[in-house]
Amino acid sequence: MTAFNDESGTGTGDALRRALGVDRRRFLSTCTAAVATAAIAAPVFGASPALADDHGRGHGHNHDHGHGGDALVPPGKRGIILYTVRDATGRDPLASDLPSGFREVFKQLSRFGYRQVEFAGYSQHANAPGGADLGTVKGAKLLRSWLDDYGLRAQGNHGFIPSSWPLTTADLDTFKQHLEIANILGMDHMGTGGDPTGSSYRADWDVAADKWNALGAIARREGIKLYTHNHDAAYGFLLDGGPLDDQGRPTRSSGIRKLEYFLKVTDPKSVWLEMDIFWAHVAQYKFHTYTAHDGSTRRNVFDPAALVARQNKRYPLFHAKDGTVNTTNGQGYDMVAFGTGVIDYRTFFSRVGERNYHNPMVEQDNAPSSTDPGQSLRYAKIGYDNLAALRRKRP
């Protein structure tokens, strides 16, 4: 078992175990369980992920062992959204020996091998260096210094997108301030964790497109790509025809999905998307039939990788999140640590290609634990190792 060795090749061993806040027996059992889970999981929609193939697992920063050309996600593109370890950034450093606050979390993530991070806001514990709110020009400069210290690059943030339309002066000023912060941090992208609209109606998506085209043009002038991050609902079918309801709204669909329409009516030079691959697979499970304009029921199974392949440059960012099968919760999956589930990432990344363009961010919404304070960082480590282990299929 070599997955928890550091970049020096001497092994993280006790140092990593102490940093993650577990005793030796629990540390070893966690490692063993993670590998066992990945080995026995069987996918519901594709072939086995085959994460630990003939190249084996990595060692800290040198995960490629001379096979970097086969890595589906190059070392410099391996990232994590800080929402995964939000309990660690929000932890009181005066009350714990575990990594606490942005600076210590950056240090730990860098040791794991990550080279990119995506922010989910700029708040941390008030007792951490820099104070509670780093969402200012001064705070951004401090964050940038820590990122540089630990060899990390910020690639995005789930931050402020004005809800008003047309824009108010106050919202526009706040939006521009966030663009300034993004530039200080060295980001290529800035976005949101929400859909452009929660509606199913084409008219509302047209309004959303106007808003995002305008905001995207502002961001573009500042050198930033504006992106929207989407969950399963945005891949449902657009209501755009058929009989109208009593409020004059369409009740049936042409079969185009909401985000497919959004891609069509937004400017490809100003509006970008971040696919959460887990939620895209939930959409595959949930949204596979629709009522056509003529009243017939038609089948159309969503293929997340095919959508990305058709619109490759529109998807600079991914959330790499895994799941195990659960057909009783209405979603088809339960979230688990990346690489320990059944979503076939080897095939997904192989099909979408452009591996030097896309930026996958490991995410696990339920990584923090109220009873196990070291869990989210352990899962971040497991996620990195499994992302690094993905290899292209050989002929």
C-alpha cells in the first residue's frame, strides 16, 4: 500500500496520520477500506473505473512514475474545490491541532499533490491568520501569497453573481469587486454554484441568457471566464411548446435539455460552464423521457460525456465527484469519496479528451463529519490519489 507516501519517497506515515487526526490502526483501516471499496464497486452505467491499474497508485507529488503521458488528468490540472474541506478552513486553530484556516489547508493539500483549488467563498475562522473575511483586496493578496508559497493556483470561485436583472448599480459594483479579487488571486474563471434559473420554461431561460451574456461580457473585459455550475435539474427537458396551461405557459418539450438550450443562446466567448459530473449522472438516471409537442412519450437518455465532447471549450471546469448506486433515494446515487464509487471516470475523461484544457476539481459534499474532524482531509487525500491514478486505456 503506497497511496499515502509523500513527495520525498520516505512515506508520510506518522506525519500524515497525525496531520489528519487519526490513530495508526484507524489510519491503516481507512486506507484499506478505500481501496477495497474501489475494487468491489460495479458501475451502473458503464465499465469498471479501473482506478488502480497496472501503473499502481502514486507517491505524493510524483504520482506518475514515469507514465505522465498516460495520465488522464495531468499533474498540473489536479484540483479540489475547498467546499470539500470547508470544516478545515472554518476550524478554530486555537482549539485543534488539525490543519485550520486557509493557509494550513493549502499546505496540506499541496502535500497531497494538488496543484489547483477552487474557492467556495473567502471566509474562514476568525482566529486563523488574516481573520474571518478574506473577500477583500487585502485578503485576496494574502491568499495569493499563501497559494504561491505552496505551489497552488486558484482556478475559480463559487461567489457573487447578481440575482437582479436588469442590474442595479450596487450589484454591478459588487460584481466588479469580485472580478478584481479573482484577478489578484490569478484565476482564469469566476462563477456560481447555482443554475442560471430554476425554471423549466424557455422564456425564463431567454432572460437568463441575456443576463449571463451581459455579465460574461463584463468579466471577459477583465480577462475572466464567467461560469455557471449546474446540478441535475438543469439537464431536465425544456418546456417549449404544446398546449398552454391556464397561465399561458407551455406544457410539453421539443426534447432539448435546459442547459443545451442555454449553450445555444449564450455567447461562447463570454459564458462558460462547469459540469458537476456526479449531478450529470443523476440527471441521466432521472431525466430519460419527455412528453413531445404532439403528446407522445419519447425516450432520450442523457450522455454527459457526449455533451461535453460536442461543446468541449465551453466546459473548462469539472467537479469530479463520485457515487455508489442507490435506486431508493430518487437520485440513483449516494455520494462517496472520489474513486471509491461506480461513476466511470476513466471512460468519461477518455471520451471528452482535451486533458490539457479541462480542470477537474475533486468534490465531496458530505466529506466533513461532526464526529470525525479529520475526515474531510482524509477524503481529499483519497480523492487526489484516485484522480492521479486514472490512466488512458491502451490499445
